Amino acid sequence: MGKDKPKHYERLREEHPDFMNAVEALGQAAATAGPLDDKTVRLIQLGAATAMRSEGSVISHAKRALAAGATAADVRHAIMAVTSTTGFPTVAAALSWVEKQLDD
């Protein structure tokens, strides 16, 4: 992620560093608490972000999954896998949100 974090994220980090450190530490602890590799964890998070219909989270988790070694096909599949749970309109929206990241 790094320098391309959203402005609101950076503002939260600047205004509430202790809170953001705790949020990030919780995320790291959850990601490393079991046997799943980083790519798999990122793809699961992408599916959850899709289910939440959170455009920013979908984009962020797609970028993280790609950085962890996922392919564009992996990212698309992780989103499409939640169709029966979330519905086609949700999946179609999430796929449209990540296309720019997949094209880059």
C-alpha cells in the first residue's frame, strides 16, 4: 500500500496515531494467526470487502492481493466466488471497481 493510501486514511493516521496503530496491529495479528498464506488471506479479505459493498475496501484489498502474489484471475475469482452469497449486482459492481488495478 504505502504512498497510495487514501487521504482519509492518512488523516486518521495523523489525527489518531494510537488508534490507527491498534487497528493495524489487530489486522496483522489476525492475518498471521493461522496457517493461511498472505495471498489467501488477502483474497478472503477481498471477498469480505465485496460482500460489504465497500468500494474503497475492494480496491484496497485487490491491490494488497496483487502485491501478495495474486493474479488478476485470482482477484476476479475471489470476487465472483461470493455471487451466491451477495448477489450478482454486488459482484458486478466490485468487478468494475477493480478493473483499473487489474489493467495496470
